[in-house]
Amino acid sequence: MQITSVIDAAQKLPRAFYDRDPITVAGELLGKVLVHAVDAVPRVGRIVEVEAYLGPHDLAAHSSRGLTERTKVMFGPPGHAYVYLIYGLHCCMNVVTEREGQASAVLLRALEPVHNLDGRTQGPGLLCRAMGIDRKCNAHDLLSGDLYVAAPPLAAGAKAPVIVRRPRIGVDYAGHWARRLLRFYINGNPFISRP
DNA sequence: CTCCGGATTCGT
DNA sequence: CGAATCCGGAGT
């Protein structure tokens, strides 16, 4: 069966992948696949757009307000999902990066649908809705459950995608941090949330 | 306890 | 451009 073969061929990323600085992780997440099994049906999307949030010194990062009930997952060990509710309406998913205490993460902003995805996937809220990700997924270990990121099999002769770096979206309150080039996406991909 | 505003999306 | 809609975080 096609779906099973794709997932079997994919390789769940190890803890060490996430235990690096968020800029490196952000760039390398592009092209990986996000998988979430909902009612035993695996939903799969290719990550095409992300943003890096560097830590407490980054005024756009939630962790800049210190360790709180909401942000404690960001302060925890790498390879976990940080999922939060935004504007009372939508969920956003991050992967936690770096060692415990560093409080950095990468926000997943857009997916290219691969399997079992209905509706749009361009934008962090729409991505979570299509993947069936909500706050119950917060703090989920990406190494031990049915929500994870995997490396898809390398397509023969595939050329490396060109990665574009731009300022992050929706963080104008963060002063000069809003201008840092911490949004990454695959050049020309039609599933980017915004040009 | 009250109040404010958001790493968004949709419709006008 | 403004509404929707909830809750974490900060202040009283």
C-alpha cells in the first residue's frame, strides 16, 4: 500500500537532530515530513516553511518572558512539541530545540500535503487544523509517539531546494528582532503562507 | 480577581 | 481593515 510504504521508508528524526541551535534546525527541517496518526490514519505533510525562535533574549520568542506555565515546554528538553492557542482560535506547533534550559524552538508555518490532508496547510493555524494538532499535543515527545518528524526517502537525482530567508511574520512588537532573517522557506514552493 | 493582547485567519 | 474568541501573564 502506498501510504504505508512512504511512512515505513521515512526515518523518524533522532533526539540529536533537535539538540542543536534553532537556526540550524530550522533550515534542516525544510523538506522533512511531519506525521500525525489520527484514528490510526497517518496524516503526512512536507515542511516547506518554518521560523526560528532563539530563546529568552529573542524578544519575539514566548520564552523572552521567562519560564511560565505556558512556556515551560520551550525550556524543556529538545524534540518535544510546543503547541499553544493563539487569538483564542488557532493552534500553532513548534519543535523544541537545544538542551534543556535553552528555551528555543522552531515554528512550523506551512506544509505541502503528502497524504490524508484535507483543507489548506499554508499558515501555522491552518497547518495544525489539517494535521489534527491541538493543545492536547503540547509537550508531546516527538521520539515516542504518533506525532513526529521524519526524513523522507531521497528522491534519486533530486536537487537540493533553494532556501530563502526573510523576517518573521507577525512579530512587529519585537523591535529589531522583527527584522532578523529567521523565517525560512523553500524557494518557489506553492504552499508557502505568504510571498 | 480583572484586564490586556496575541508567532492568525476570514470576511468586508 | 476589523472581528472572532480564549487564556496566559501581569498587575491590583
